[in-house]
Amino acid sequence: MPLFSGIRTRGAGLGPAIAFLYSGPALDIPPLIYTFTLLGPDLGWATLIGITFMAVVIGLTMSFIFPESKTGVENDLTAALPENTQVKKIWVEAVFFGLLIAIMVLTTGRSYITSLILFAILALFLIFTFTRDDMVEWGKATWQFVRSIILWLVIGSIGAALIGVLLPETLVFRLCGW
């Protein structure tokens, strides 16, 4: 949801936003690593190519079904940015996203030392390359996303817990084919 909302906030159409909303969970780094490792390279590549293809098809379909009228101001993506936003140099963005990817990939295990080191490097990088305004804007956006999904997250967690307690295991095994 945060990716979808961020894409829409920055001025992209409904089609690209829905495409990322559809493909985001499946094309995340840990699920892809698990798919390639546990199910093999054939299913890993099929997942990667299939999800990407379907995301494009779904995005184009949504753009066709729900066309949006464009004015001159809406076509300029920088018009959706806050006024105090500064564009970062490409190397800063590359290192930042590289650190985030390293955290996603390397902290899925039980190595707390690796996690602490990566988070410390990220914190130092943010302190030395991002301004206070960037951090405040980031915090506000994060809080807005948390407020928008927390209720649904709590309802879903309670629902999943109730289903886990109320449904007998034999029924779940029979329905899932295990």
C-alpha cells in the first residue's frame, strides 16, 4: 500500500500504481530468493517473468478501463512533489537503495550483528547525506501510511487468529490438500 500511495501521490496514473500494487509482494527480494531456492530456477524464472508480464497487462487494462484526464500541470511529475523537496544525486540514491536491498536480503536470517551493522551504516548515511527536512518529510509520509493501514492490519490479524483458533486443523489440511 505505501508504494501504491507514493506512486499516486507523485502524480502517476492508476495503471502504473495498480501494476506496482499487484507485483510488489511477489517481486520483493526475499520471496524471489525463497522461490528460486525452494522451488528451483524454473519456477523462480516463471514467477519473475509471469508476475512482471501480468503486472504490465493489469496496469494497461486499468489505464484503459479508468482513463484519467490530464492537464498541463498534472503531466509534470515535479508538480506533485512538496516545495522543499530537493533532488538527490544519482550516487546518493543508488547507495541508499543498495543499503535498503542489503538490509532486506541479509537481515532475513538470524544474524543480529549483521543487522545492527547494516542499520548503523544506514543511519550514518542518512545523517550525512539527507537534510533534516528530508527526514521530517519521510517521517510524515511514513506516519500517514501507518495511520492509513493500521486499522486494516489489526482487523486482518485478529481475523487470521480467529480463523486459526476456530477452524479445525483437519478441515484446513483437507481443503489445502496436505
